[in-house]
Amino acid sequence: MLEKYAILPCNGLDKCAGVISGEIAKKLCEGKKNEIICPVFYRVAETKYNKMAGEHPVLVIDGCQTRCASKLAAEKNIKISRKVTITEEAKAHNVKINNNLRLLENENALIEIILTALNKTEDKLTIIHAEPSGIYDFEYDTYQHGKFIFRVPRNPEIYYNENDCWAYIIGNHARVGVTDYVQQNLSDILYFTPPDIGGIIDQFGDVGEIESSKSVFELISPVSGKVISINETLVQKPELINENPYELGWMVEIELTDIEGDKELLIGFDKYFEIMKKKVEDLNG
Amino acid sequence: MSETTFMGVERNKIDWKPTIDYIKCDFCMECTNFCPHKVFEVRESEEIKLIVKNPDNCVVFCRACSKICGPDALSFPDKNATTQKIKEIRKEESNA
Ligand code: SF4
Ligand code: SF4
């Protein structure tokens, strides 16, 4: 972390993961220029913190999947630059955290792991190559329900799964993203967590997550293969997924390994359009 | 159950649903408030206040409710095994 960060931690005083978040925030401020945004104080007096969040990148530390800190950021309209979730990190590193509120050996070990990762990977995204363009001028069909308009591109090279994700096949690569249905349901997307470059993905495996104040959505890959790039722009501008989910909002590029096999379980425009309409009607009456 | 299908396979032939770990669950009800598909059922007066009532309503491959469960009490079947199973059923049915 070379830059100065404004750190918004979870304040869960009654949960171990919350206590860990607080501890990490404090450690990140020791002898450094980083500053803490106190979530409790933020609720009653926002001017100072709004200024801080406007001037510096914001690191959100959520304790658990309730994501109180992320939700507070959403409520206050703060842009999140980086994000850590303690329970997820514990799982990823196989560390069991206890149920009481003291930091013992395991908790301290986890804190060290997270701090090292935060300090080291200044920006793991700088190594990622991504083609800048994502404008294809697809032809769209639209379906309107109430004030919502759902667009779906009609293109023979775009395949869908029934989980509302699309893959645009370009030679032996595919770009993958979510449909209008997903972005409308999530509403304002605040954060994109990309998958690891080089990772091998099974068909229907997860290739990244997007998150709004309402929910987290796992991108369910329509195709199998290897992740070769991600749309770096989305890390800073996740709102592109709302604005333009099929073009500028593409999320991941995959080198295909078995597209013919994958196609068995994919659908084209006509079928997806019907399924999506039905979903919209079922959900909204 | 309704005769819905997923990838051309009858939904009730696909085993995909959340399983609640009652040791971890604190009955906060976030999952059932969140999911629009009536998968869960709240039973206020019982000791176990939440059950998976309609597993086949769960959207195959969705795990969204587990993402909002603070205590991480929800788990799902293996995705790859489920995909293979769907392919097998499709093959059997197309040969039948
Ligand atoms: S969200 Fe998790 S803890 Fe809350 S009721 Fe559902 S399963 Fe239980
Ligand atoms: S996985 Fe999705 S569809 Fe299934 S119960 Fe959870 S939120 Fe509902």
C-alpha cells in the first residue's frame, strides 16, 4: 500500500471477525499515513469522513458476509477501492477463528497474513492485461416491464446460461459477463472482485463476483477454460456493468478448452429472451 | 411440484439446494428475506425456526443466500458434479 488509504472497518465488537477487522485497521494506521473511518461516528457526523473518502482511496474491511462496512460505504456513496472480508480470508487460508472476543494465536496469525497481503500486493491488477475496447455495436431486443427495460443482444456468437450470464465467442476466446436482468436486480454495482488470472474454470464455475448494497452475485461462467484477462476498468468503474453490461461491462476473458461440449448446456438469444421474460414476470407479478 | 426444467432436465431430477448447518445458523432470517423463490420456510413457534421447504425452487447454481449469511451456515452441492449429472441425464433422455 503505497498510497494513503482511508480505512473503513467493520465495527463488530460482539464478533471475533469484527474485532479482527478493527485490529487490522489499527495496525494499518500505525506509523503510516492511513486513516480510519469510524463507522459508528460516521453515522452521526459525516463531513470529515466524506472528505477523507473523497480524497483517498478507500479500503473496506468487512468482518463477515453481512458486509456492514460495505453497506455503509454504499449508503454514503463512497467508492470502494479495495476490500477484504475476514471470514473469507480465514476460509481461504484455512485458519479457524474462535467464538470469543480475544485475539489469540490463530487470530493473530490471520491478521499477519492479511497485513502482509495488503502491504505486498500494492495493486495485483497492474499485471493484468486487458484490451481497452469493449464496444461491439450489438443489435439489441428489448423487453419492458414497468419502468424497467431489459436489453438482450441478438448475436449468433453470444451464448447464455440460465443463470443470466453470457459468453461472446471470439475465435478460441470468450468474453463473459452478466445480462441486464442481473444488473437491474442488483441495482448500483459497487464492487467487482475479479478471478485469478491463469485460473482454470469449469463450465458453471465462478469467475468473479459483483456486489451491490443489496447482494453479491457470483458470475457463473457459461464456458470452461483458462482465465486470460479481466476487465481492469471495472475495478475502478464497476458502474459500467450497470450502464453497458454486454459491451464495456464485460468482466472476464477466457481461453476456451471445450466450447463444443459447453454449447450442449448453453442457449442462444431466442431461448434466453423467453426465459428472462418469464423470470421478470414471475418475480414482479 | 411444478414441471419446471433447467437445461432441458426436469428440475426435480437435479439435486441443488441450500443445506442449513443448524450449529452455525442463528435464525437471523436474512436468507429467506433475501431469496424471492420461496425456498425456505419460517416456523416461528418451533425450535428449528427455518427449514428448506421447497428445494426445487432453488435456482440451479445460485448460491446467493450463502453470500449474505453472516455465520456462513449455508452450503451447496458440488457444481462440477451437478453439471456432470445434468449432462448424463440429458444423454440418457436423448437416447431413450
Ligand atoms: S442467513 Fe444464515 S444464519 Fe441467518 S437464518 Fe439464514 S442460514 Fe441461518
Ligand atoms: S441459492 Fe439462490 S435461489 Fe437458492 S435459496 Fe439461495 S438465494 Fe434462493
